[in-house]
Amino acid sequence: MFHQSTPDIPNKVLTHLEDIAATLAEQGVRFERWTAQSPVQADTGQAGVLAAYQAHIDRLQHEGGYRAVDVISASGDPMSELLDEHVYSDDLVRFFAAGRSLVSVRAGEYVHAVVCEKGDLIVVPAGLRVWIDGGDNPHFVAVRLFNQPEGVVAQFTGEKLAERYARLDD
């Protein structure tokens, strides 16, 4: 966690799941770690990924009213379009089935930088400012849940705050 006035010096560094989840919950952000019901391999397709986590997905859909689910993946090409601060009109719901990304959430005067890895679920409420970094050579598979079948579209704030913070591979 960083204060906006000191983007190069962390205000707090958390390494335990319970501490991370509790700190994020203060901002309305949900963070959990899930376990697959069946093994997920590098070549597991979308249907296999969804099947491996179906019970968790069903529970989350019921709790959050999410009507649409898909699987996205990135491999190799940097995702520069999400490095700038943006908001969503719907919750940002991502479950990482493989790989990792840095999800930064700005809440008030603080930025919560969360490295999400295999097994991590993050739910950022609609309207909170975020930026997402897959690294110089992104590799991840993530399950996304939506309220709108067409998904969510990033609405960029135009602020350059995200440029002041370290990236995933820094």
C-alpha cells in the first residue's frame, strides 16, 4: 500500500492472505484464494478452466448477480492499454487460474498494489480507480464475471498517477 505522495516508498507491505484480504475489504475490495476442483494444465481450454472452478464460480454468480462468465488469456504481448488509470461501470471481477498480474486500486489517498497469482480472486467495486499490469512478458489465464453480457469497458480517467508507480517487472 502506497500513499499518493510517496509512490516509491510503500506505506505498508502485506504478505499473508488474511492481512491482504482484510486491508482490501476496508476499501470494499474482495480478495480470496481458490483451489481447483480438478487439475488445470497449461493446455487446459476455456471449458476445462471453467469446470475446474465451477463451484466457486456458481457461488460468486449467486452472491454478486453476475450473469456472464468468460476466460481470457495473455501470453507474450504487453497489455499497455490497461496501464493507465481507469474505472469500470460494473465490478471488476478476475480470478487468476494461471500466471499473474499486478492490479492497482486507488482508494482515496492510497494505492493498493496487489500481485494476483494462480488461485487469486479479486473483486473491485464499480467506480474505484484501477490499473492492471501483466508485466513485460504477460502470461496469465483469468476467469472474468460480468453483470452485462457484453462485458465491461474501461473508462480512462486521463490522470497520469499510474505512471509514478513501479510496474510488475520492476
